[in-house]
Amino acid sequence: MVFGLLGAWAFWLEPSSLELREHRLEIPNWPENLAGLRIAALADIHVGSPFNGLDKLKQIVALTNQSNPDIVVLLGDYVIDGVVGGEFVPLDKLAPVLAQLRAPLGVWAVLGNHDWWLDAELVQTTLEHHGIRVLEDSSAPIRRGSDEFWLTGIGDLWEGRADIPRALREVPEDSAIVAITHNPDVFPDVPRRVNLLIAGHTHGGQVRIPFFGPPIVPSAFGRRFAAGHIIEDGRHLFVSSGLGTSILPVRFLVPPEISLLVIEPHPSPKRKRGVTR
């Protein structure tokens, strides 16, 4: 009985769920005039994985829009490759749904390893045809009123170049920078001038065992970059646990999540320490 309930939870109830979680991050050297910036991060959508068809994608888009983000970042792996019980959904079917995302500062993307395995050029061209700009080792200035920060896209570590110097070469030295990438394993090589790196890829391990954590994380660093707000040597990384599944259609205590990041300067006048919730 207990094992049946756990199986139903892990293979049906939780993978088919959806939640939006707000994470308030206090970031050193973040400009006061950009306090409260709302970034909606969608990672590892894997459209076509079980419980993640086009109808689910429409729910994700609607809930993201309802959260009123200033900017939306898509962190790669839009398609599937070999997930048990999955059915491949072509890009020309999913991209028009993603194109319905709305944010005043735009919708931006990087590519993941699954996108490269399909056809990186095709994925980038299709997304950009639908108004979603892809940043492959490149940066763009983002203006909010009279204020500005730079958004930097770093290529996928496994299949792209992940050329960090190239990605940052046009960014002025004193600029505020948010970087996005698919695989968080690039974090140790990201320079301190980047205020925040946002990544996906790990799915949070998809399974988390109480008092133990995720037994398997697709990272060379094990659980170190599994999920959430990670601070190392004064540098900041946020890893979203993502929305779809890969290999096995299972999630346990790692529900599919739209990550809404609210960026505050550190120290914040409202909070003494950075909190992820």
C-alpha cells in the first residue's frame, strides 16, 4: 500500500503538478535603482516528456504571465530525447506557445544539450523567428526606464562553446550583469564581475530523499549545484529545478517549478540576510 502510494506520487501526481515559487535573492553590488527586478526562469521544459505536452506548456506560459515578470529567461532543453513514455513534439508546435510569454524587458533564451542533440541552429532560428532572442556566448543591454543592466548568455557546457570571455567581451567593466546558461557546472569559471548566474539542467536531481538529498545529479560536482541559491566565495548562482523530466518520468519532492527570482541589493533594507523561499 505504502509503496503504491509513493509510486503514484513519484510517477504521476508530482510530475503532473506545477507550481510557481518566488525566490528573493540579495545580490552584492546590485544597483539600488534596479531593486525588485522580477526574473521568471523556465528551465528544462522538455515538451513531450510525460505530463508535459502542449497543454501543460500553455499552463506554464499562462502562470508565468500571471506572475508579472519584468523579464523571462528560458534556460534550455525545450525538446526531449529518449525519455521513457515521452513523445517528441516538433519545434514548430512548441515555439508558438512560448511566443505567448509576455514581459516588458523581453523573453530571452539559451540552448541546452538536448537542443544541441536535435539541431542547435534549428532551435535558435525557430525561437528567434517567434520573437525569442537566443544569447549564445553573447550579451545584450537591458533597459528598465533610465536604468540598465546586461544580460549575458553562456553556451552549454556539454555541447556549446561555453566561451565566457567571448560572452562578456562587449559588457562594460562597471555594469551590473545577470548571466544565464543551461549547465551550472560553468559557475566556478564565471568571473566575480557577474552579479548572478542562473542555470538549469540538473532538474534538482528529480528525486530527493528526505535527510539525504538527491541521489543522482547530472553534474561533475555532485549535489553542490543541484538546485536553489548557491553562494560561494561571494559569488551567486541560482539553479532552477525545472519543469520536465529526462530519462525516467519521475519526480519526488522536487516538483516542477517556474522560478520567479526577485533581485534585491545586498544588504537589503528589508532583509539582513539573503533568503530563498
